[in-house]
Amino acid sequence: MFVPKKGLSRLQMHRSTWAVVITIAILATRLNLGGASSGQTTAARQESSPAASPSGIPQLPDKSRDSVVTLEEIIDRVLDQTRVVDNSAYERLLKGAQALVEVREYYQGSTWWETIDAKGRLRDLEFFARLSPEKRELLKRAQGLTNQALSATYGGKAEQAIALARESCEVLSEILGTEHPSSAFCLNTLAEAFRAMGRYDDAEPLFRQGLALSRKVLGEAHPLNGTILNNMALLGQLRGRFQEADSLYRLAL
């Protein structure tokens, strides 16, 4: 079982959990989120020790999990700009994001992928708050282009997907930098488009670049690594490299 972080007392953890609950309650009213605050009645009655699944994977206590996931979903909607919030709501979101990091780190450790994601949300919120309206619009467009590229790839329009993904990767790198998880996901999207078009020599280095970046910024256990490894395995199969593909599929599990 994972040992809780010594730097945070049980009282501090209780306060951090309540910070998550209060943030949801306030934002549910301000943003008209409907049932988003449904977890608030149980979240604060946290368990006193970290939980682990039979496989040893660190888990949040059942009484905290719903509220934590709900707040993370709210933050994700703000970051992908499907929700626009005012400055006061932004301040509350930042406090909630900090509390999420503390809760995740206490129960799951600083290197667990969900803790890394929580830290990323906090960094992105702080960064997003400093962006100009023009750059926010560019970022929103780039995020949309990545989704459009995926749809085009699986809709049989690989050439269009390549153009969309290339533009998205360029904008994301310009605004977020070259070492951001969004860039890793975008590289995977671009590689998938090349694979769908049969341009395997172009796809393979992009998959490898995306995997290396994902491992660097998100850690070894993040699900994005598995997604990219799975795509690389499929590419190996298509190229007739079946032993390599089998190894990659095993790594993706």
C-alpha cells in the first residue's frame, strides 16, 4: 500500500478535500453546472489512510473520488474553453486545482500519472490566466484542429487530417512550448494520419517522438503512453514486423 506523504498532516488533507468540495459548490452555481456538486455531501468524510486496489495501484478513497473527478472535469472544460469564467471564478478554480494536487499527491504519490495530470492542470490554469485574448483564441483553434484531424483520419480523409494536425502542432508548440502533453498528443494524431495514408516512414518517427515526449512530461505510467504504443504496434503489423508489434502491444498493456 502507498504510504501517505509525510509533509501533509491529516488535518491539512481534510482541509484540502473540503477546498475541492467548496470549489465545486461555488462553481456549480456560477457556471450552471447542474448536478456537478452532487459529491459534496460525502467527499469531506475522507478515509484516514490511502487505499489501494488489489493490483497495488494507488486509489483515492471512495468518499473523495467523485468530488475530485468532478472538479477535474470542470477545470478541463475551462482549459479547452468550452466554459468561459470570470476572474473571481478563476481564482476559485486555482485554489481548487491546488487542493487537487495536494489530495492526489497525498493518496497516490508525486509520480503517479493522475497526480502529474493534476499538477499539469494547475500549471495550465496559471499559464492560461496570463494569455492574451488573441492567444487564447489561437489555442482554442489549435485544440479544435486536433479533434478535427482525428475525425478526418478515422473518416477516411487522411490527407486533410495531416494538414489539420500539422497546423495544430505548430500552434500548440508556439503557445504552450515543445514540452507540453498537448504536443505529445498532437504528434500522435499527426502520426496516425500518416499511418492511415500509408506513409509509414513518416508516421514512425512521429510516434517515437510523441512517445518520448509523453514519457518525459507525464511519466512512465500515463495512459497516453499506452495509446501511442498501441498505435506503434499497429504500424509494426502493417509493416510486417510482427515480433516487434507483439512486444509493443505487451508494453501498451
